[in-house]
Amino acid sequence: MKIIPSSKSVTLFVGISLCGVTGYLLYLLFKKDDEDDDYLSTFPKKCNFKTIEVQIPKEMVRVLIGRNGKNIKLIEEQSNTRINFKEEAATKTRLCVIRGTSDACVVAENLIQEFIDKQPIVECADMWVPQMAVGRIIGRCGEQITEIIAKSGAKINVGDGDRTEPTRRIILRGTQEQINIAKSLIEELVEQSQLSQSHIESTLAKREPRGPAKSPSPKPPIESPKVEKIFSMPGQPDSQFEVYVSAMLDPSRFWLQIVGPKATELDQLVEEMTDYYSKQDNRDLHILNAVECGDLVAAIFKFDGKWYRAEVLNIEAENGQEASVELYYVDYGDTDKIPYKDVYELRTDFLRLNFQAIECYLARVEPKGETWTEEAKDKFEEWTHVAQWKKLSARMNGYCVREKTRAKREGSPVPGIDLYDVNNDHDIDIAQELVNHGYAMFKKDADLRSTSSRTTSGSNISVDSNT
């Protein structure tokens, strides 16, 4: 029996078939579109990839890269690029190579430029300071200049230069703010140095003549202002330095004090001793029951009534007379005899300062005869202003070995000195003056150069006064 389908069943079957075909055709169409999109998406990316190069100042490269590449890695991450550097010979820049898409490269370039713009501008500046202030600026073992660098952040270099010149160059490198701070700190130290030097000068200017009064030399007529002198500054050991002649026997044996802080300390020490030993109660605490040659004592100097440190050279006791002691004043070089009862124990804290008298001889010359004449001694004393505390300029010129004369302390080699009186319009070479006036003659092997402190800026030298 043949079954004939109904019209509704046929319609349903045809409908389902058409939907299936339509769905399949749409699936194929969308699948093809997706495949085309995937293919096309790769094409612009490949075409958009590029490399750009940027010139970077060499001094900025290290900062841009950062510690362990920290800064450059951050820029790479933010811009999705790869960055490296190429070295260029004989140029002030390095080539920065950026790789990535066009947009990424632009982002990386902008980030790099922004980073550079934010960096402070490093500048270089020169500063000239007085030669005398350089030691204070540097400090012991460089401590002071290291502190200035730490506070300011600037790099500081003290130029070598000619140490006989009155000023030295200091090179400062950093930002303008760092340079300004460093300059301010250095200027403070220069001001302190000048105040210290001014204090020394004013203190030493108050020294009174030490010794019996002498008839004053006639004063030169008042003339127009003199040319300002260049004061000695720290420098070469062969250049000149300022001294006082504190005592003398003759031109072959005299004593110097170095002009400087130690001379000021000595004045303070003498004032302390005078104030202390002027009181009878204090002297009673330091009475000496016995004295030996070589002992250090406190003793008064009869010409000015002040108390000084002294060494006992000899003890004299004659029958029926009061004993006396011969003293060597260790800070001045002169000797004197005073009663035995007038010397006292030296308080130990008064030994804090090295002995200031330095025994010397006048270099290049020797007496015309066998010994120095009294007239030659008088002229030498006058020309060197002995114990009048007028500055002379001095220069080292050899050594000699002299037999020990002091009781317990061994002597050291005696320095030969060239002396120049710079208290007038023109400098006076003391040795040359002795020769010109017939009191002396130059030694056969003498170095006859005559250096003037008006034409050569001298320097202090390091002298060990603990002889």
C-alpha cells in the first residue's frame, strides 16, 4: 500500500533543508571573512615596524641608562620598543637606536627627550682664592674639601699652578645651584683665613722691644705712599718666609722666630706665665730646692719684667756671695745671669709649645778678619732690628754642624739664612751690606743670588723649632 505524504510534511521538510543550506553557506562566508582578517592583520604590522636614531649627548647617556639599565628598561616597557646605543668616534654624542612600530618609536623618543629635559644642566666655573687660604680649604688629609663636595654636590678640583703666585685656581663642576653652594662654603673659609691672618698680624704688631733701650735710628723723611708688599704664603721650601731676629751674638750666630700662629701662641704663653709667677703665693708653690745644668725653669727677664721659659746653662757659687745661674731663654735665644733664688719650677702645662728660638748663621759671608768686629756686630744688630719685632724676609741657604753648647739637649744642624730688610722702599740684602761696608767678604763657594721679596712672592716653610 503506497503512502502519499501530506502537504504539511513536505513543506516542513523543504523548510528544514533550506535553513540548513542557508546556515552552512553563512558559516562558510563568515569563516572566509575571519581568515581574510587574520591574514590582513599581519600585513600592516610588518609594514609599520621601523627603526629610528636619536643623537644623545655623551654626558647624558650614563644617566639615561641608569643603574643596571633601570631607566632605559623602563622606557622600553612603557613604549614597547627595543633600545640600544652605538659609539661614534670624535663626537660629543652617542647614537640611540630605537626599534618598534612607528607609534611606539615616537613614544620612546618622546620619553627619552622628556627624561633628558628634566636633567639638571651641568656647568663649569672657575674661582680664584688667595694662596694663603688653600691649606684651610683643603684641610688636613683633604677632610675640608671632601666636606664641601658632600654638602654642595659639586665636583671640586684645586689647580696646581705656580705656588709662588698670590692666588690659586679652583675649578667647580655641577649644576648652577651646586656651584653656588660650593662657592659660598669656600668664600666662608677664605674669610676665616683672612681674619686669622689679620688677627696674627695685629697681635704681633703689639710686641714691645725686648732688651735694653737703644737710641733710635733717625727716621727717614715722610714720602709718598709706598708700593704695597706681597706677603709670604704657603709654598716652595726654597722661597722666602717672614722672621723676627730675636737675639744675636754676631752674624755667624743669631736666633730667629718664624712669623705666624706659633709666635702668637708664644705671646699668649708669656702673658700667662707673667700673670701666674707675678703672684708671690704661686711662686711659693714652685720653689726649687736644687737646680742642675739642663733643667728647664721659669725666670724673669730683667729688661721687661716678664716671665719666660729658660734652660740652666751654668751655676756659679762664689765664697760668701749669693749663687747665680746662667740661663738660656729657649724661645728667644739670648742668655742672662740672675740670682739662684729667682728661678722657679716650670709648671708642666707651660711646656705645651715647642721652643721658638731657632739658631742660625748668615749664609754666603764670613768676617773680613779672623773674627767679627764690634762695629760689624753693631751694624748687623741695627740692620736686622734685633728684638724690635720688625719683620725680615729670609731664605734657606745651606746647613752647618755646630758643637753642642747646651747642657742636656743635643743640637740639630744649624741652618744658613739669607736675610733681607723689607721695611723700607727698597729691600736690603744684609750679607751684601756687610760686604759693601767692609765688614765681611763672600765665601768662595757662596751662592751669590740675591732674591727680593718685592719681586718674588715668597712662602712660609715648615720649620721644626723643637731643637
